[in-house]
Amino acid sequence: MIRVIYRWRVDPERLDEFSEAWRRTTRAIHASTPGARGSFGLQSIEAPDEVLTIALWETEAQWRAFIETARSGSMRAMHEIATQLSATAYHQIGDETVSG
């Protein structure tokens, strides 16, 4: 598994709009793209215009195949609302998150 951390600059007045675009985009990608396992989003407490979206992928190759067209395709709505500052992939070495 890999996690991809996308850093975004989002005008706080457009955060709700961005969040909704991110939700729709994430659901569509998960439903139609091999290896896509969903994502979660975070807003910085100290810098409210900084947002992270963190995606989970089964393999790096699946993510790389997807990302070739993402900016102009499935992630276009997000790019129209916010500025993507970076996208960095990491190998997941564990997950001790407790849910429930």
C-alpha cells in the first residue's frame, strides 16, 4: 500500500466547495479506478488555507497510471477551486489508527 499526500492552497471561503468536490472526486475514483482505496482530508489549524488530502493506493504503479490524466480528468474540479502545491507518495509501513 502507498499513501499519497496532496497539499492544497484553498481559500477558506471556498473550503466547503472544495470539500464537496473532493468527496465527489474520491468516490468516483474509488468506484472506477483499479487500486484506489479512498482518501481523507485535513485542514491546517494554524494555516486554514492549507489542506491535505491523503489517498490510499494498493500499488505505486496503479497511482502513477491514474495520475497521468488526473489533473485534466477526474481531479479537474478540485484544481479549478484550489492550487495544488505538491503530491508526494509514501510507502505505508503500518497503520495503528483506531476507528469506532
